[in-house]
Amino acid sequence: MARPCAEAVPLPAGDGITGYALPVGPGHTVVFPDPDTSALDLAAGLGRLLAAPAVGTYVFDSDVLVMLVHEDGVLRLDHGSCPAYFDKPETDENGNPPVPVDDFGFPAPVGVDPDAFLPLAAGPVDRAALESVLRGIPLDPEDGEDGRHVFADVQHYDVMACLGLHAPRLTTGFHCLAGGDLPYGTAAEDLVVLGGAVRPTRVG
């Protein structure tokens, strides 16, 4: 969310949220809640209470990136890198796909609106580059295949980098903290512990 830790942290802490918070920009905070708390829902609630831009992010199996962008708690954009990923494939009367599953094409991403992300930026944004990343085109061609992102984690990194935010913390934080490690590029004193979460000491 586009608010500093000093403003953002007391709210989830006061609501009994367990997890971690980190600064990810000059006036930006990320909250990594425990797995029982939806980051997508938490972003909306914090954005509403703080009257601030916020984005809730969910990466599934490195395959799908979902980002819900809120302004003052109101959903402005629902971005999905592969909108039909969770849909049940079409089948015939025998329960078999009419064509081999591998032959299904990937649909175009939805919610490709770079302007919705601009209130979250830490500085000037290359709008064309951000739009390209939202369409699944990596900043570094070496990070893709046939001109497309292979891993949703990399697409998430590229979006955060375009916004001038601390991409390593934002994209590795949840995984590292869940394993008891500090996120990449994070010193122990940068981490704010919420609720009864255990403070990690190892560097990821």
C-alpha cells in the first residue's frame, strides 16, 4: 500500500493479524499475512482504512498472477495473467476433452491498465513498459519464452520494478518468511513482526 510502515502497521496489528510488514518504497509498505488470512482481502481493508492505494497479490504455483488494485478500499482493477487457468476444461459426453489439453491456448491477460497502478508507484513510471509487462511480455527477453513470461513470479517482479518498488522483497517475501528466512535484500531491523509471528534470523 502507498503508506509508510508507521501508518500501515498499527491497523493489521490492532486487528490481530499475524504476519510481517516491510517497507518497500519511500512511503510504501507490504504486509505478508499468515496463510489463513487472504492478502487479497487484507489489501482492500487496509486501503479503505488508510484511504490509500493498495494492491493485493496472489501467485499460484508460479503459473498465475492475480493483482487486485484498490483505491480507498474500492476495487479499481482485477488483473489476471491467465484468466481461464482455474476454469474446468470443456469435455464431451464421455468426460474427455474435445481436443488434447496441451492444445488449449492461453487467453490474453485481463485487467491490463497501467494507469490503475500509477498511484502505487514510488516515482516516475515508464507506462509503455508497465503495460507490456501486464500483457505478459518480460522486461528482459531472457526471462521469457517466445516473448512471454514463463513464470508468474517473474511477471510480478517486473510489475513491481516498473513501479519503482523493492521488487526482491515483494516477490520473495512470503516464501522466505514462511520458511523462516529474511527476504532477499532485507536486514533484520527492517522487518516488523505482527501478532505472534516468529521473527526469522536467517537470510534467504
